[in-house]
Amino acid sequence: MEKLNYVGKSVIREDSIDKATGKTLYVGDMRRPDMLYAKLVLSQKAHAEIEIDKSEAMSVEGIEAIYTHEDVPGVAYNGFEWHSSITAPRDEYLLNNKARYVGDRIALVVGASKYAVEKAISKLSVAYKESEPVIGLDKAREDKVFVTGDTNIAFEKDINAGDYRDAFERADFIIKDIGTTQKIHHAAIEPHICMSEFDLNGDLVIYSPCQVSSQIQMHVSNILNIPLNRVRVKKAIMGGSFGGKSIPILEPICAFAATRLNRPVMLYMNRTESIIGTVTRNAAEITVETAVSKEGKILGRRIEAHVDGGAYNTNAAAVTMALGKKLYRLYDIKDQYYLGKAYYTNTIPGGACRGYGSPQAHAVTEINIDNAAKALNMDPCEFRLMNLVEEGAKDPSGATDIGNAKVKECVKIGMESFNWKERRANVKLKNTSRYAYGVGMACGTHGNGYTGAFADYTSVDMTLFADGSAYVKISLHDLGCGTVTIMQQIAAEALDIEIEKVKVTEADTLMTPEDSAGTQASRVTFVCGAAVKEAGDKLRQRMADTFCKLKNARTEEVETSCGYIYIKGSGEKYKYSDIIKEYEKIYQNGMSIFVKYKAPVNPASFAAFFAEIEVDKYTGLVNIVDSLAVHDIGKSINPMLVEGQIQGGAQFSLGMALMEDIEIDRNGIVKSTNFSKYHMINSTSMPYVKTLTIECNEPFGPYGAKSVGELATVAPAPAILNAINHALDLNITSYPASPEVIIRELKKKNI
């Protein structure tokens, strides 16, 4: 086994102390001479034509400008597009004169202070001519009132593998479930914000805590008709995203204001505005029918998903297809059919949210898997073990191969560590007249990039300097999860130098090389990490070749060790820095390399989650007594960060299971506009999540690694609902399983 010095070690992030002590500066901390502040005016109606009277608001001292639909470029766009090769229906504008949802952008107020801006907004006169709103999938499917155009269907497509009808005819049992998932807010600590200004060269510079800097550059260039090479986007330090900052929302209109006023402009949001005026996880209704034999083999499956796309097209098509594709990569089901439909509604648009379709896909299907096991009187884990994919499996939908799948090992190791069989058999012995106990589990899968669907490549410019330090130029977007540290570890390992000598950049469209997709699709460690490793390996080899040339040595004689290079057995070591200086002096050349890396594969990562819960039958409250997450991730580059990702993902998913919900009434009014009304798993209710990782080397991953961050959000939610159903002998299939839902279902059964 290869001896590793840095990979596999729990290296502490360089920025940890500064963030913990408040020294880190975010976009909201930036100040510029003569800087202006800006805020969007968001619609208070879900479906209405709008007229705005600016006169009184413009009289507020310190107000520089108020922009409405008539003042901005009439260029339609779709924020989902992140690369020039991608096209999607374009129905968004910087500002709108017809609101499609409560939270729609209808005006921008710019002033010398936040006080002036807020005061002007309070004096802005907005007249609404309302139309009947389309709220929820039931209303959208009626297709009688339209959000836009002559139908509410935004997208429709199917995926067909084999012949599910034949499988249904051969089946001994067909198990059907219908379930729903909700709209969810990303709840990043940092609300949405950006800042735009012109530099001394006359170029437009945008500072954004974003996930894809080149995406912002592309949209700003297109909308404002500015050459791409005059638009510079710098990825700023970020206070969390989880997908919420993955598409341009504030940046284009902020850039517009800066160009009009020729002054720095900071556009900011508060929590309520971030909830109603950005994007959410798409709500979905999923129907699943699974055909099984009496021996326990899944013969076929049919799944239909109806996705609430929200008011604009954004990611309606992409998330609907992503949801469907994940369903072909977890179980060995040759005959399977998926139909996905996305609908326009007069609600907050759907956007990327951690897991991108995987949480919705498995939320209902994993409950259905438990119900299939129940119909066969089988243990849910044993039933899964009979049907989960094997290593090297092909994707029957035609997508890329599934890779080194170790999901069965996740289940087996989880069963043993969690003492599954004993708990499953005896947990109900704890029951009292008030409290019921149950155990449940679920599996999940997610991908490793875009290969097979979209362009997936990145570039690395790596240099070893004469002092022995290394500079890794790459367009990374660290979302707060330690991406830069991971790349430092990979680079240090590949170059064989101390990690403290490695500096890794984040994205700056002027300074860092091209990257196709930023931080999306769980691609960063697998794709960007592989690029860094390749660059490091090649630069280290170049270092060895240079040493051979300078010292008249043979390649097979040369070894490196922590920044030193030497001939085996010679006893004489040379510092990298000394060899580089000699090389620069004699050959007048630098020690650097450029690599453009294209991901060759897109394997799957897998997880299994186990939980024991306690349900208070009087209140409907659920307490998570114990939990275990087992992840197949190839290799932990940094075990501490991996554990944090898994536990953070579990928090996200447990909130989906039990409480998180953006509640919207029939008029389109958002009820959960702050954290007193939008409930999340907090420090007092978050259980300790034990983590186990299976590290069996994904061949194309850097040092065998593959993704974990989005995968961590998939299995916990259905595991919790399976545990609740086990405890109460119910079949709750809709999220969240809030106290109200549990009490209602108990009353139906007179429990």
C-alpha cells in the first residue's frame, strides 16, 4: 500500500481560527470610498401586473437611483445556464413588471446608506393588478390558470430501461406508494450579497460568495453587453451556500447598477429576503410502484415524479432528470420506467439544493422499499442486500458506469455496528403508553461530476518556486467545507513537500485558469482533486528529470522526500529549492506545469443510514435516540472534514424529515419568513451521528477518493420516516413528518 504523508490525515483548515474569532472578512464587511448600498424590492403578490410610483421614494435624502423594469436591459436569461454549451428556456429578467411569485424582483433602490435605502423602500408606491395564482402541483396540473404561456407544464421526459410491464406481469407482489417532498430553504448563515465596482483599468469587478464564477461572468456579459474579458468575477469568502448561491441572483442587477452609476455598489439581503427572493429545493410528488417476486427479488419498477419548478424555468428540467437518473444507480433493476414532469407555479423558483434531486428521489422510494420488505415479511436490510447494485454495475438508463460500488458493504457494516437485528427485534419492548420506539434505515446514492451529461473539465497552473514553496492556480469555490485544504493535501502529497508550503487559489476569472462548472454536482474532490494530483505528479516528475539532468543521474535512481531529492543510497540530499535555483540559472526556465484535466468517468458514491427514534404519541414529537451513517467514499482525503460533511448533511436531511418546510398559503403568501417560523434541527435537537467510511479506492479519484458532501443529505430523511412507521405501524410517505402529521395519522388509526 502506498505510504501517504498528508492524504488521509485530519489536517486543520488554515482559516479555522480567523473564522472562529471573527477576523474573517466577508463581502458584507467590504468598504469602498463613495460606495453605494442597494436593495431589491420584492413583490408582495404572487401573480400580478405592477405599476410603481417612485416620486416620494426618490425624495429621500441619499437616494441615488430607483430602477424598475423599464430601466434595465430587456435581455432574457436563465440563471441555470453555467457554460456556453448549455441552453435552457430564458424567461428571467433583471427586474419584472409582472410578478410571478411573492418575492419576485420588481425594483432596485440604490442609496448612500442602508438607512436611506430602507426608508425609500417604505415610501415606494406599488400598485398591483392581481390575477389568480397557481399554488401547488394540484392547481398547476389543472392547467386552467397559467403562470406563463398556455400550459403550466415546464418540462416532461421519460427514461425507459427494459420492459417494466412484463416485470409487473411476472410479479407476485406490486407495492405502490405516493409521497411528497417539500420546498426547503438553504439556511446558509450568510444571507445573499454581492459587491460590484470598476477597477483602475476600467474593468467591471464583481465580488460574490458564489459557486460558479464563470457563470456570473457569462450572464453579466450577455445581459449588459460587456465583453467577457472586461468582466472579472472574484469568488469571495463564503458563509455557506448548500446550492442556494449556485446561480446568479443578485450579481447581474448589482453589476447593472455599478455600470449605470459608475460607483461601487453593494447589494444585500436580509433573512426574509433570502427565503422568499432567491430559490428553494424543488417540492415534488412521487408515485412509485415496485414489482417483486415472492423470493424477494425486485423485478421491475415504475416511478412518476411531478416537480414544482416554481415561477421561472431555472432548473426545472435539470432537477427533474437528475431525480430520475439517480433511481437507476442504487438497485439492480433492469426493467424500470421513469416519467418526470415539471410544472410552473406562482411560488419561489426551484434551484440547486444540496443533493440536487437525490433527496427527493430516495425520500419516497426508500419508504417503498421498506414496504416491499414488509409485504414479503423480510428484514428491510436483508431485502436491500438481495437487490442493491454490485461493484462494476452498468447503469441500465445508459449513463456512465456505476464504478466501485460498495453499498452492500455499507449495509452489512452498518447492520453490525448498529446491532440492527437485535434492535429491530426488541426495540418495541421499550414502548410505554405514551412513547413508541422504532428503528429504520435507508440507502442513498449520488454522483461525482457531470461526465456523461455536461462538460466536466478543469485547468491547473502549478509552480514550484525557488524557495521550495508551491502555488496552485485553480478556479476553486470553497463553500466553507474545506475545499482549499483538501487541495493543499493532494498537492502536497503529489509534490512530496510540506503542506504549509502549498498555496491554493480560489476562482478569479482574471487570474485563475478555466473551469467548466465550479462547485456543483459533487465534482470538486473527484474532478478538481484529480486535476491537482495529475499536475503535482507531472511537476514532481519534471523535478526528478531536472535533477537527473543536473546531477547526471538515472530516473530509476532518484527519490524524493518532503521537499528533498536525492539518489538512492547516496546519503546526500538536495533541497527542491537548491535544484530549482540551479535549473533557473543554467536553463533560464521556471519549474511550472499547466494541466487541463477532463474527467473520464462519473461513478456513484453510496451511503446507508441507521436510526433509532422515540415518538411521543401525545405531542407527535420525535426524538432521535441514536444514529449511524456509513459512507462508501473511496478514500477520506481529510477524515475530520469528511466526518463534518456527513454530520452536516445529516442535519440537513433530518430537518427535511421532521420539520423544515417553506409554508405557502393559497394566495402565495410565504408564512415561514424567518427562523422563528422556519424550523430546523438545532444544537439541542441534533443527535450525535456516528460515522463510518468504507475506503476501497475509486480508480479515477485522487488517491481513490470520491464525493461525500451531497450524498450525506440523501439517506437520513427516509431512514427516519421508516423508523417512525416502524414505531407506530403507519405509512407516512410525505415530508416533513411534523408533530401535526403524526398526530393526524395516529388519530386516523385511533391510536
